[in-house]
Amino acid sequence: MPLPRLNVHRHDHTTRALITLAGEIDLATVPLVRAALTECLHDGIRTTDVDLTEVTFCDASGLNAFLTASGLATEAGTILRLHHPPPIMARIIEITGSGFLLHELHSVRPPTRRFPAGGAR
């Protein structure tokens, strides 16, 4: 049996949880992410922090899982925050207008300017 491509670890402290993800988030592994986030809601966790430091890949299904979980958290009056996404993931979050998911908004690079200021091309 092959090793899982995503490791999920959850650490609780009263009404807060830290979920640490390591590996790839894709169609095959996103059910693990969804399950971990859903369990936090069902367990009465008020703030869920997700550490993405060790995520090596995240496709659209992963971003969708975080967006869905964020909506559910908002409806339940709880907080979901993503921390330390890899640069490519941070860029995708920025491009899609999903920056509200990030706890540290400054971790997303500002948009790249292709043309000099003042509109000169």
C-alpha cells in the first residue's frame, strides 16, 4: 500500500484547533482535508487555524474545500484561517480573490506590474 500523499495532524487547545497539513492536496486527498475541517465544526471548535507550510501542491479541489469550510464556519459563527501557504498557493488565492482565507494577508505578494506607472506602455 502506498504512503498517503497528505498527512493531517490536529492539535486542540480548548476551543481552538491547529490543523497541520503536509503533502499534496488534490482530488485524492481533499476528503481528508474536508473531514478534518468538518470535525472541528462538529466538535465545537471556535477558531480553526490551518498551517500550510508543508503543503507541496494544492489544486482547485483543495481551494474549493477551504472556501466551502470558510462559508460553513462563517454560518456557524466560527473562524477558519489559513497560515503560511506556499508561494504558488498564495498567488492562486490572490488571483481568485480568496485572500480573506489568509490570516496573514501580508504573506501574499502584491500584484506584479507589467507596465510602468502612469499608463505608459
